[in-house]
Amino acid sequence: MKALIIVDIQNDFLPGGALAVPGGDQVIAIVNNLLPHFELIVATQDWHPPHHGSFASAHPGRQPFESGRLGDLEQVFWPDHCVQGTLGAEMPLSLNTKPVEAIFRKGTDPGIDSYSGFFDNGKKKDTGLAAYLRGRGVTSIYTVGLAGDYCVGFTALDALAHGFQTFVVEDATRPISQQGFEDMKSAIRQLGGIILNSYLLLQQAN
């Protein structure tokens, strides 16, 4: 069975949000069009506590998008975003969430960031996503959402590491950095992942 993973389509990553991904709102209609073609749809949600360690505001003197260390890992320090229970952490009303069977929240530990829907960045904590997908008999996953060079990309890399046939629907994601996305796509392809556009999926369905 194939599954669609909607990664972090949340208000803070859309235009006007705290950590807006350029053109992030453009993926919503494409994702909505894909939904009827999947038997299983799950989503991930950035769900940070206030003062999360990945926030620049938690490090005096640091500015958003500077790099440093969080624990023993390299870390980009972000603007405060997707704080638990805030409007910014919610999924937009324009996204059809009715078919979403389960939501996997990540980034809840203030001491470590979590890009992938499967693990935190240090791979210390498993979200349970892989076991859930295997339990449903999933063999292939398709990733969409925000942002392509971070959470979508790392979710795809971990899906490959778990042995799932993995696809990134390129027109249903947008990156923070285009060069970062090119590098991420190259890493995904090297591990056997496939980058495709939504029209191919819709074509196959018809």
C-alpha cells in the first residue's frame, strides 16, 4: 500500500507566518488534489514548547538563521515558530485534513530539534511513524509539504533508511533555500529515492 505523508503544512510556515517558506501556500491546492488517490494519509506537525532550544530567542545574542550548537548537534537557530497551542502551529483551514488518519507531532523536546517525521535530529527518539506505517502494510510513501530542504527532505531520507520505497512530490513542496533543496534532492536520489511531479501521480490514477 502507498501512503501520503503531509509534512508540516502549518500557518507559521505559510506567507505571513513566523517562519514563512517562500510560496508555501502554493502547495495546498496540489496536496488537496492528491488526497483522493491515497488509501492512507498521515501528517506531521511541528509542535514546539515555548523557549525551545532551536529558537534564536532562547540564545542571547543570537539572531534567527545563525548557526550554532544545540547539545552536541549543529543547529540553525530559527525564529520562534509552531509553538504548541498557538494559531501558528495549526494547519491552515484551506488544507483538507478530513482524510488525515493520524498526526505525528515532533520537536516537543526543548533540548533537540526534529526535522524528520520519524526521528529527532539526534535519532534519540522515535515518533512511532515507521511502526504505524508498517502496521498498516505500507510499502511506498510519498512526501509533500514544507520545507523541501528541511523537514520534507529529512523525512524522505529516514523513510529510505527504514526501507520504504520513497517519493518526493516536487511541486507539492517548497524550500527555504533552492540550493539547499537541490542538495537534498541529490542526497535522496543517491539513496534510491525518486523525485516526481504531481501530474505523473494524477496521470497514473486516471
